[in-house]
Amino acid sequence: MSTVRFAVLFFFFCTSLFTAPLRHPNITPEFLESLKPDYIDEEFGFEKAKYKIENREGWLWALGPDLASKRNNEALSFVQANDMKRARSILEETKLKSPQNVCVRYNLGRVYLFFRQHNEALTEFRKASLIMPQYWMNFFYVGRSYELIGDKNEAVYYYRLAYRKNPYDLVPLTYLGDLLLSQNRLAEAERVYRYCLRQDDGFNDALIGMGKLNYLNRRYYDAVIWFRMVETNRPYKKELHFYYGESAYYSRMYPVAVEEFQAMLNYPQDAIFEKVSLGRVRFRLGQARRLSLQSDQ
């Protein structure tokens, strides 16, 4: 074989390696088990930080004496007061002066997600993951940002990576399950949710996932049973109220549907309203009210 012909064939071989479509493995029980690391790093992130950090309800508070830490915490006080615009302004200003502060980057990413600035959020979380690669939630939010942008392949990768870094936290896996649901990969989504429930049989997000799975399969009464198991005095996805209301409505449990649709309207910023409109929820609430009154007569 001539040198020129060999070089051409080698070029096309290498090109095919890099242009072939990515193939993602099926989500089997064995694959989920393989995500766990061989050893667990007990110092997941904050013990290795240059300054003390506390995670309070998903936000990073910096306890250092520097000005950036104080400004970060000032911004979070505005988050607690529901003044997200002021929080964004402070964090953006602080980032320019202290670009290596992981708390500022992470919290700004979360604020950007609130405003649905998904590309900007992705930039912040990617930077935060470089500053503190041992903190798994940086990678979770990279995945979340990719999903909201529409790059589901990257989202799957980062959800898996976040779980691998901390298999004690099941949140990334439930988001993986939800992503599989959105791709109509129902059997794989069910494996993910049931795997989570084997680790924690009362994990709210997995219970909600099983309810949504049954809702999509039009097993509305079964969905209601799953949704009833969710303990709302603990953290949970607020989309529960929409799917619970819909399932109760189709199961002719109209008073329950009324209660759930009313609850859903209390969270107008929830991500569910990227899929359904406020008008639809209000319309369904009106229908459920009328049918509830008719059933009482």
C-alpha cells in the first residue's frame, strides 16, 4: 500500500472517530451501581476550601473575613427577602473584583437560573467547578444549565458526574430520571427512580418521579397514590402540585384537584411553567371547582 493511500485512509479513520454520534449507555441497574466510586471522599468540598463555607438551603454562605465574603452574604440576605434583582447586582459587582470566590460564582449561577439566564448560569457553574472540583453541586448545576439550554447529552453526563462525586446525594439522579422522562425513555426513568427509592424509600423527588411516570402512562389513580406519599414538610419539587392536581382531576377526585391547583399557583416562578402556562392551571382549577360543586349536589 502506497504511503499516500495509507495516509488518506488513516485520515478518514481518525475523522470518523471524532464525528461519529455519541452513544450513551442504557440506564440499567448495573450501570447505576457502576456510577458509585470505588472509595468515598468524606471531605466532599468545604473542608478543603481556603475559607469556611456553609450550605444553607442550597446557597453558599462564606464565613471568611474578606470583603467578597461579606458582599456574598449581603447578596444572600436579599435572596432571602425575595429581592433577586438586588442580589444579582451585588454578586455581579463582587465577581468582577473577586473572580476566584466560589461562593459568589455559585450563588450568581443560581440567581441567573431564577431569571432564566441559562447561558450565563452555565458560565458561572463551570467556573465554580474549576475553582472547587470536589463540590458535586457545581457539576449538578452545570448539568441543569445544559438541560435548560437544550443540550440533553451534556446534561446526562454532568448529572452522572455529580452523583459519582457524592453518591449520598440522590438529587442529581432524580433529575436524570426526569430528563429520561422528557425523552420518553420511560423504562430507564423508572429504573432510576426505583434505584433512588432503594437507597431512601422516602425520598420525595423519587416519589414524585414515580407519580409522573404513572401520569404519563395514564395510570392516574396509581399516580395519586405515589403523590400522596410525598411529605411536603420536607424539601420537594413544587411541580408535584400540578401533576397531583392533573392526576386527581382525571381520577375524578375533584376536591383534591382544586387543592393542588391552588397550591401550584403559589409558585409562579417554578420551572413547570416553562412547560405549561399559568392560564392552563387557572382554567383547570375552574373546571375542578365546578365539577367538585356538582358532585356535592
